[in-house]
Amino acid sequence: MDIEKLKYPIGKFKSPDSFHATLRATFIKNIEELPSKMKVAVEGLSKQQLDTPYRPEGWTVRQVVHHTADSHINSYMRFKWAMTENEPFIKAYDEKTWAKQPDALGGDPSLSLHLLSALHTRWVYFLNAMSEDDFKRQLQHPDWTRKLSLNMMCALYSWHSLHHTAHITELRKRNGW
């Protein structure tokens, strides 16, 4: 199978041309549904299956679940900084190194599934309370050459939610799990 299809089972992130309330509601819904969809995606998997990479030289299912929690914690904090500071310069993190830490390599995925459930409940509450102008607020990310609006961040983490869930569900399909 094509390695790019394995890396990006739903395709690479594409920024919307414009943002509006209906589109944003879809993004928020995807963020809201991530914890339950990821829980279903890993349900019933054995230890061996959890420790199977979703692609050659990729993370294991276990690492994908833990990475998603790590990433979404960081994103939630970035939203909070952007809402409380003027165009904050946020700190990036080395996701590959984080995915090699003991909790990501051996921790029960239920730890991160519980975390995602609580985090997303709070994050979605926060997102739904934001105004149109709030979503126009910006932050500066060291890995991007331009400022990112919270509209863009919402779109990105909607995609991220679907992207990593698809890594697991597509692996299950390919392996007949």
C-alpha cells in the first residue's frame, strides 16, 4: 500500500478558504466526538494489537492514543493563551520524543482515553462559548511562518481528531481486527 495513504488516511490538512459558523460547528463536533470515536477504535484490541504500528516505521496504536492526548492538551492550552494574551508566541514540543516516553510506550490507552474525555468536554464548552471575534484571535507558532487564528487551530484539530482515529480504524480494517 502507498505509504502516503498510510500516513494520511484522510488526506493532508487543507486550510479552508474562509471560516463561518456552520463550518466551525462541524469542526467543534469533530473535536467533541474524538474521545468516543477513539475509544471505539481501540476497543477490544489485545496488547499485541495495541503495540502494532499503524504503518511501517510509524507509531503503535498505543502511541497514537497517547500522542493524541498530548497534542490536544497542548492545543487547549494554546487556545487559552490566545484568548488571554495578545498574539502569544507559543512553545512547540517534540512530539516524536514525547511518543518515546514510558507512559506513551507502555501506558494503558485507557489513561489517555479518560483524559481525552474530560479535556474535550471542557474544550468544547470553551469553544462553544467563544464569539466570532474570539476565533479571529491569533497566536504565533514557531513551526509556522505566519500567525494562526483560532479558526485555523479549530480546523486543524478537527482534522487531527479524524486523522489519528483513521490511523487506528484503517489498521484494523487492513488486519481484519
